[in-house]
Amino acid sequence: MIKTISIKIVLLSLILFGLNGIYSAFFLEKDLREKSTEALKIRDTQSKTDVYYFGESSNITYLPGDSIENSISEITNFFFPKIKITNINKYATHGGIYKHWLKEIDLNVNKPKALIITLNLRSFDAAWIHSKLETQLQESLVLTRPYPALFNRFCLSLQAFDNKTEKQREQEMLEDWRTQQLKFPTPFKYKTVSEWDYGMSQGTYLKEDGSWDSDKIVLACHYIKSYAFNLNESNPRIKDFDEIVNWCNLNDMKLYLNLMAENSEYADSLVGKELVFLMAQNRDFLVKRYTKGNCVVVDNLSLVSGKDFIDQNWTTEHYNYKGRMAIAKNLAGHLKDQFKTEYKLAY
Amino acid sequence: MLFNSLHFLFFLPVVVALYYLLPHKFRWVLIFFASCYFYMAFVPKYILILFLIILIDYFSALAIEAAKGRNRLYWLVASLLSNIVLLSFFKYFNFLNLNLQQVFLFFGKEFHPLNLDIILPIGLSFHTFQSMSYTIEVYRGKQRAERHLGYFANYVLFFPQMVAGPIERYDSLGNELKKEITPVYKNFSDGFRLILFGLFVKMAIADNIAPIVNEVYHDPLKYSSSQVLAAVLFFSFQIYADFYGYSTIALGCARLLGITIMDNFKTPYLSRSISEFWSRWHISLSTWFRDYLYIPLGGNRVKLPRWSFNILIVFMVSGLWHGASWTFVIWGALHGLMLLLERYFSLIFKFEIKKQWSVLNILLTIKTFVLTSFIWIFFRAESFSNAGDVFTAIFGGNTISNYENSFYVPVVFIVILMLSDLVLYNSRFDNKLSEYRTPYRWMVYTILLFCLLAFSGTQKFAFIYFQF
């Protein structure tokens, strides 16, 4: 019986090997187009790309009626007309996704001269880490895992990836808000996001008639939940960006981490200086940690004025054309050091 | 734990390997803990309900056997009531309250029912029915009460069939679990064949159809008549592939352990009448209702009006067994009604279906399929208004198409399913495959494997019958 089973296992392995070849040759691309568009775009554009720009909605969102509707990466490209900046975008992406996109770059085909990766401060917060969109993002990575393509496809059918339910993710987020201790240089009455959020919700803002200004309270609470955290090495996104930086150093590729602007003005006016302190402290942590070797942190944190944010009633990194142009110009200023001869003043 | 999960694909080989490594006298312990682990992967605390059912029926059966005269009946009633109360509490409590509220409203009174936030334990209807069949058989004197609590627990808990059947009887599964089994090559080959085929049917066929059906049923009025009609027909195949796939995997898993469980399906869509359909669809449930409800009500040894009443009662209860909603009751009632009409027709016109295939039989098969497909609308719809929307959409003549995805892949797989049914008519996949020569068998394996690995649905859907 052992002999029979052994022969059949060998035969089965050969069949699987052949089927994997057939799937990779004829069906994989269709599945990638459906589930992993970004990975496919990287593969397709690599031969004619000088610089990749990895980002989320901050790059491509514009205000209807903007005098220019170009993305930040496109505006940046205006400064370097002779080089090709290709943007790879997906809503709600973060370091944990970008590090997988890097693996799609085949350095033997055409090594890009530089990488620009969006560094979004909010992507380090518990709400984004445990976002309900994470399942979809994780699903988009399954087909590009470093295993046989047919196995990856089967894993996709089995939903064998980080496939937590929305409820599970929400519980993890609430747990983080409840347990992660906030650290300030001077004593502060709230120790956690939950406490701060609760404190803020207790009638901080009143209207002239004495009733609660619930819109303002909700927005202030949202700012707390978005920015109240102390970055440190245990943050999963820090680990992701560490991997990205290491990969770039290992492959001798210039990396620009484009730290997006946040609405510090509103954070200050709605919540107070403690929140602005945390934002600045986290920015300093990122700049200090990643400004080394091939990596440059492009600090745009306070570059955009509060009125140039598209979403005035929520925390996003969506800017009108003025905001996008300011960030693109700052980024181009940093790129200029590397692409001196290609640089041309666009505005 | 779902059969179509990576978790299960690791769990099963470990259990099978340990099963054959352990001496026979310890295997029941392995099966017990493996089954508990399997079940607890869903909602761990609900295992306590199962333990309660096991204890109630284990001790009731012993008491029935020990008692004399009417005391036997009292013990049986106590056992059945306990099972039904448990089932009703988890499955029908909110349904009952909702209906009471409607009745009160009808009489102009207010009633504020207690609405419990209960999740129905997976497969509860299956466990209770299986366990109840045991105490009834002990009461009837056809089955000796089991002394070994472990074996009895395994009869209720046996992981391949615990959450969606087949609903086994103690004289078959109970005895199978006690057999001393040595590793036999045929058990492994049959087991793997059945699992491969079952996974193919569930993941490549049912899960590719499910997104279309879900989308159309969600808002049928958005789609054209032909698209809604297609979705209605697709659902017939989806539920068949889903449940048939599950049952085939269950058979395969049990076979790997050397245990035989009953077939739950025999190519039901090749039935020429509704009565034949019910002898081929969910056979373990049909036979349960036949043995424990239909026959005690008098079966077919009563006059036609009483028989008609019996049939309607059995089918309506069967509908209610599926779900706590009037749509399920109507689904059951319509099946009962169709069965009655068939019977009256054959009585009036002295019509009998001949066994050999003919054009008439093909037309009758199509008729049965179309009828069951339309009746499935009540099973699939979330409410009467949803079912009404489906009918309105089909017969409303809407030609505006809102469905953009292709029907191509599901249709190809449906054709494969029907072809396989034609080949497997009155047979089963593992047995049929044994008739083929090795190269042909391996060709079938290769095709199934490729379809399973490369074309399975990319959204995972739990087995439909898990909710019952």
C-alpha cells in the first residue's frame, strides 16, 4: 500500500506542477486584473518607469471644480518632464501593503531610480490599523504571495488570509483605544484615547443657546481618535516601514517617504495643544527614524492650511489644488537633489 | 469549522493520522475531542447545548429501557419535549413572539414581546432530530439503549455530519463508530475522491453561482425578467451544489475513518415527479419525517382526505424545520400541494410514470425541475414581499438589464453538474469512478483538481444548510 500511495503522490505532484504552469500562463493575469490591479500595474509599467509613487486616496482625490485635477504625483512629474513617475494607488493602503508592492518590482527588468511612498500619520493609528477595509486590502495581496500561483488562487477561494470580520476588527480597535497609554511630558488628565474621547464628548462645546454643539464634539472626538497615539517600535506600521527602508537600502534604491499634511490647525482649535504635541512628536519620531541611508522623509505635516483640506468635517488627507501643489512642490524640491539635470521649475 | 477552509484541510489529516495510530479502544476519545474542537470553531459556548442534548437523550433512553408500561412513554415524551423546547427556544422563540404580536395587533391590543438576541447554534435542528430518532427507536424496542456515554456522544457529535447531516440513525452510525477499523487503501481512495468531488461541487459550482443569486435576490426589481428568471434557476443549482457538495465531503471524511454514512442525494433534479424528488433530495430528512411523523399519522393506510391532510402537515412541518419563517412553511406547503396534485392526477387519469427513459419522462423531469425551482423562491426569499418582487420581476416584462457580470462561468459549471448527474444517475461518484480504468480516473481527478484550484468562487460562503 505504501508503494502505491508513494507512486500516486509523485504523480499528483507532477499533475499539480503542470496545472500550476497552465494556470500561470493562461488564467493568472485575469485574476490579477480582478483582485490585484496594483500588482499587475507595477508589472506592466516597470519597463518605462523611472520613479514609482505609492499612495492612497491622498494622491488622487481632488475637489470638484479645482482649477487643476492632477494628482500629487502628476504635479510632481511637471517638475521633471524627462522622467516618468508612475503612481500606484489604492484607497486606504498603508506600509503593510506597500511593502508587498515592492516585491512586484523586478529589479532585473528595469530598476527604478527612486521610490516615493506615502507616509500617512493616521495610518499608524488604531482606527486605520484595524480598519474594516483591511480585509479587502489583504485579499488583494493573496495572488502575489511568493508561493505557486495555483496555491495562491486556492487560498483566495478559501479566504485564507487575514480575514477578520468587521466586528473583530472593531473590537481590536476599541481594545487599543482602551489600553494604550498616552504619554505626555507634563501631567494630562486623560490616560487613554477612550478616556479622552469620553471627556471630550461630555459637553465640551456648547452653542449660544446652551445646547451641545454635537457636530463639533463629534469632529473633536474624531481628531482624538485619529491622532492621539505615541509612535514606537511596537507599532505594526513602523515594522512595515522598517522593512521598506531595509529593502531600499539593500537594493540601493533612493526612497522618499512623503509625510502627508494633516489639519494641525483644526486639531489645535478643536482639541488643544496636547493633540498637536502628539502629532509633532510622532512626526519627529518618523523623521528621526527614517532619515538615514537612502531614505529621505519629506515633511509636509504642517504645510497645508486648514482651509485647503477638502473634508472640513472629517480627518482626511484630501487637499484642494493648492494643497496638492504645495506638497508636490515640496516633494520636487527633495527630488531635485537626485534629479538635478531633469529638474525644471513648473510654478 | 468549515469544510472549505484551510483550517479544516489541516485538521482532517491530523485527525485521520491519529485515528489510525491509536488503538481501537481510545479512538472514541479522539473522535469526541476532534468533534468538539470542530464544533467549537464556530461558537465555543454552544457546545454546552449539545452536551445537554446528549445527556438528556442518553439517560432518557436508559430510563425508557428500564421502565415498564406507560412509564416508557412518559420518559419518551419527557425526552422529546426537552429536545423540542431547546430547539424552539433557540430557533422559534422570536418567530413565535413576532406572530403573537401580529395576532394581538389584529385584535387591537398591544403586545411587547421579549426579543432575545440569540444566534441559532449551527446545525441544532440536525442534532436534535438525530438524537430524537435514537430515543424513539429505543422506545419502539428496535434499538438497545447505549451504555457507553462516549459512543453515544460521538453519535451526536461525529464531526463529518454533525452540523448539516445526513441525519443518521443509531443502528447505522452508532454501530459504525464502534467497529474496529484497520487502514484499508480503498477507504482512503474513496474518501479522497469524495472529498475532491464534494469540494469541487461546493467551491467551484455553488460558490460561483452564489454572488449572482445574492445580488439579484437582494433587489429583484432592478433586473430584467430574464435575469431574475436565470437567478431563480441558478438558485436551484446553487442550493443543490451547496448541500450535495457538503454531504459528499461528509461522506468522504467519514470514509477516511473507515465509517460509512448514508447518501443524502441521488441526482434529485432528474426526478420525474415531486414524490420522486423527495426520495432523492435530502434523503435523511425525508426518511426521518416519513418514519417519525408521516407513518405515525397514518401514512398511506388512511382515506384520501386524511392522507392529503397528513402530507400537507408533514411538508409544512418540514418547511418549518428549515427556518423560523412563514416563507419556509409556504415552501413546504407548496411541495405538499404539488405532491397531492400529482397523486390526484394519477388517480383520475390512471397515469403511471414508466421506469425507462422516454421523451415523456424527459418532459416530466423538466416539469419537476421548473416546479421545484419556482417553489425554491419562497425558500430563498427573505420575506413574502421579497418573493413577491421576484415574481413581479419575472412576469413584469422588465427588459432593462442592470447585471453587468458574466453568467458564463456559472453556466459552464451548471452544465458540468448536470452532466455529472446524468453519469451518476442511481450511482455515486466514488463507485462510478471505480468502474473506470486508471488513466480515465486520473483524467477526471486532474480536471476536478484544476477547476477546484483555479476556478473556485473568490468569496467564501458558508454552507446554506448550516443555518438550520
